[in-house]
Amino acid sequence: MTLLNRILAEKRTFVTVVGAILVVDVVLYAFAINPWLAKVSQSEARMATADAQIEQVRTAFSEATTAINNKSLADNELERFYQEVIPRDLAGARLILSPFLDRLAEESDLVLERSSSVPEKERESLLAQLRTTMMLAGEYEDIRRFIYAVETAPEFILIEEVILSKGDEVEEALTLTLGLSTYYWAGLDAES
């Protein structure tokens, strides 16, 4: 008899108990622990995916909050522009263009030869436009000073057209034809 057979024969109950425990451990591992390990790894994967999704949602929420704040700021600035910068009516727009530009021309040593204004309103717009064409005569430096003063003035005046031409050969004065405009609050029901 070999040594192994002799040990098995003498310690049969001990070997049977150890074998049974080993079989129970294998069965327990196969049917309980292994599925639990798989579930844990699946749960960890789902948790990582959920964390990534939460981070995406937080980023999207932050971007949406920033967009809302920017829109609110833009709305406030637009409202301030309508209330403080744009004239309330055609008379206010005429006051911005006519006396102000006449005074600037005089201060710039330019001669106002002709000026005309035309109000225009687009359908379904809350704003209307007052277009003014001015014909001025003077020296080049005076014309530059006048245009600079118009561009840097706090009044809302847009320079849309600049035509500079030389006057008569006898006179050295230049002629400036300037197309200007400003906008004013007209409302939906106002007609030009």
C-alpha cells in the first residue's frame, strides 16, 4: 500500500469532511461569490457612468446659468440703451441731430450749406430712423475735427456716408456731403 492510500484509509472521515468543505466552498464560490463579484463590478461601472453623466449635467447647468445671466445682462443693457440713449420720439431725434450738428459745424469752422432730414420706419419695428444729409464747406483739418467730434460724441449718431469733393477752383474750400442717422423710439403703432 502506498502512502497516499494508507493516509486515505486511516483518515477517511477527516479527508471526507475536508473534501466536502472544499466542494461546498467551490459551489459557494460558483453560485454566490462570483455572481456578487460580477454585480459589484457592474455596479462600479454604472456608478462611473452616472458620475460622468452628473458631471455633464453640472457642466450643462453651469453653461445654461451663464447663458441666462448673459441674456439677462444683454436685456438690461438693451433696456438701458432704449431708456437712456435712444430719443423717445421724432422731436427728440431732431434735437439730437439738428442743433447739435449745427453747433459742431460752427465750432469746427465749417459752413453749413444745406441740411435735410427724413424719418423712416420699418413695418413692425419699435424703432424708427431719422436720416439727415448735410452739406458742409471748409478746410480739410476742420472737416476731420468735425467728423471726429461726431464719432466721439455721447449722442447716438451714425455716420453712414461721407463724400468729400473739391469746391470751385478759385476757392480752396472742400465740400463735405455727410449722411447721418439716429434712431428713436417709435412703437409698433406709430407711423412715419
